[in-house]
Amino acid sequence: MRLIQCLNDDRLTVAMVVDEHEVQVVESDEGVHGLAMRAVNEGKPLAAVVDAALTETRLDYAQLIKERRLLPPLTHPDPAHCLVTGTGLTHLGSADTRSAMHASEKIDESELTDSMRMFRMGVEAGKPKAGELGPQPEWFYKGDGDCVVAPEADLPSPAFAQDAGEEPELAGLYVVGENGQPWRVGYAIGNEFSDHVTERFNYLWLAHSKLRACSFGPELFVGELPSNLEGTSRIVRDGHTLWEKPFLTGEANMAHSLANLEHHHFKYRNFRRPGDVHVHFFGTATLSFADKIVVEPGDRYEIDLPALGRPLRNTLGSEADFGYAAAKAL
């Protein structure tokens, strides 16, 4: 099952994807969040709650896209109660990366960089047995729901940014039950969007490089995720493909299990606040930045992961310069 959120008659509307041409409206006054919380409270699978709320109304999918009426497939009525985070150094990456990893096994532990040391920990123990703990991954915070941009909309880059690079990723979407138990609603295609020049200058600036907009969707995949996911990431400029590369994700291509990554996020009490939405990006190994591509305003990011539905598309925009941001005394 795949779900979208959109505007219909200026109202937040949930719809189930029928095919590439049509979506079928689901009755819900509080979007996918309301349906998910109902499923949690009633002890039912989300798919069963959706099936019971299906209407006869169908909408033209292409028209929704053309008119930019798509919304992120999971939102919270209060953006402050949607937390956007992610993990890095999680994917095995290319054959070259793996070869480098094997070579590093011959190097003394004290000679490894912090990044390589953390990556090796994941490769060696990041997929523990069910209920057991593996090593914690690199973790970062992107922002609350205000940093999330709808599919087909512009991704704003700050005036001070040195790069505006895409990151094609799998995103996990969650709600937290009334007793603090996190529940996975499903998965979506994600563009985590980061400033790689800032990160490259000093890895301690990773936190700064991640405080950017992001996008995920357009579809929410509900069900068991395939372990091997194959997709394509591309940059389109003036109607022509500037750069394109395949990418892999899913547990078969990762150093960590999804359960291990989820545990090390939700083990913190402040991430188990009842009713909250969490969007968690699981990392990538494929970047146009690695191929020296410099993205410009007006370029379009396209991330295609067919198992999760339609491609996620956004155009690079820009933010006005806020200027000197130091606080003033009251």
C-alpha cells in the first residue's frame, strides 16, 4: 500500500495510490497522522484502518503534481512536534569503498580516522540479532517540521551555504503512541540535502552542514520493505540530465540493520514524546558532489526508487540573506 497527502478543495487530504494515473481518497480529518494514531490506539494495522476509510472519490494524480498540490506524506498539525534526524556512515557503498574497508583492517586501530573507525564498527557489529544491541551510528539533527519541503516544491538553500547537494536516501516515518512506544508508519524516498563543502572543511562542522531543508515522498510505503532497493539519482538542468547515477539502499546494502538504527534514536526519552512525528534519514553512499557537480538555482533533483512509488522531485531555490544574526539585548 502506498499513500499520499495532498490539498483537495484547500483541505489536507489523504489518498491511496491506485496506479500511476489515479489516487483514491481516504476519509481522515487529521491526515495520515490521524490514521496512524487511530491504528495505534485501536491496535490495528494501518492498512486495515485505511481500507475501512476508503471513499469512492478518485483524483487525477498527474493533475495534483502539475498544480503542486502534493504534500509530504506524513505531517504533524504542529510542525514543532515533527523531528527530522538522520544517521550517516551506514551504507556499504561502492566496491572501492568496500576495498578500502578491507585494506583498513590491516591498519592499527590508532591510525584510523574517527569516520573509518565508526564505519568499521557498523560493518563488524551493526546487524545484531533481534533484541540485541549493536554499535550506535553517527547521528544528526536537521530541524523540525518547518524544514520539510513538499515534493515538487523548491528546496531553499541559505545565503551563507557553500553547497546545495542532494542526498538520495531511504527515510523512516514514525509516530509515538500515548505510552511512549514508537511505531513505524512506513518508508519514503528522501532527499536529505546537505552542505558538503562545509562538512568537508572540518568534520566537526557536520552538524552545521545538516541544518538545511529536506524533502521526502511523494508516497508513503506501508508494508514490509524489500531488503535490496535500487534507484537512480539525477540532476536536471534546463531540461537536460546534467548528472545521473544509480544508488543502492535497504538493509542488504547497509552496515547497520534498520532496527539497530531505530533503537539508537528512540532510546532517548525526549524522542518518545506521545503524538510526535519522526522523520529519520538512513544515509546514502551516492552523491553528485563526489563527482564534482556544482548544483545551481533552478536545477532539479530527481530521486527515483521504483519500489517506493513515484520519484521525488524538487528544484533548488534560495533563501533571502537574513544578515548578521546575533541576538539583541532586551
